[in-house]
Amino acid sequence: ALIHYNNQLDIAERIEDPVAKCVAKYSIGSVYTALGNDKLSLRFLENACNSAKFLNKIELRINTLYRLGDALLKFGEPLKSVEYFQEYFKFSRRLEGRDIECKALSKLGLANQRSGQYTK
């Protein structure tokens, strides 16, 4: 997977496609999350999240916020993940699908629980 996503990133950089670069970065970050490599995972995901914010693409922003929050939760940073899941929830409300909003609330609840904030 890393080979293919890195190839995707190379191509996206050559053709100067910022959306494809962002997607490749969050895909690479997600693979590193699955592998348990917190440093590389967070580096790629934070970069993708910043790119998505700059591009102002709501669907891309939602995906990067979700993946970054999920990685932080996996790597034992529940308080930081709450911040990203709150943003994820905020942006999910702008879309029509209630399923995304429910997923955001579920992740936000889990992150709050793991950070000891049981009443939230």
C-alpha cells in the first residue's frame, strides 16, 4: 500500500494536483497508523489536515480530521483527538448526511470517555 500511495503522491506532485496530494498524504498517514508508527502517521496526517484546510474542501477536511483524530486516539492522545473530532463534528453538520454526524458524535464520545471526560 505504501508503494502505491507514494507513487500517487509523486504523480500528484508532478501534475500539481493539490487535492490528489492531500488524499495521498492522508492515505500514507493511515497506513502508518495501522503499522503503529506514530511519528510518520501524525506527520503525514497533520500535513494532509493543513492542506485540506488551505484548499477549503469540506469533504476532504472531514476525512483528514477524522483520520487524524482516530490516529491520536490510537496513539494514546485522547485529549488532542477530542479537538479534531469536535472539528470533524462541526464540519459534518454542514453536510446533508446524518450518518456522518452520528459517526462524528460516536468518535467524539469515545475520545471524551478515554480522556476521562465522562459527562461530555
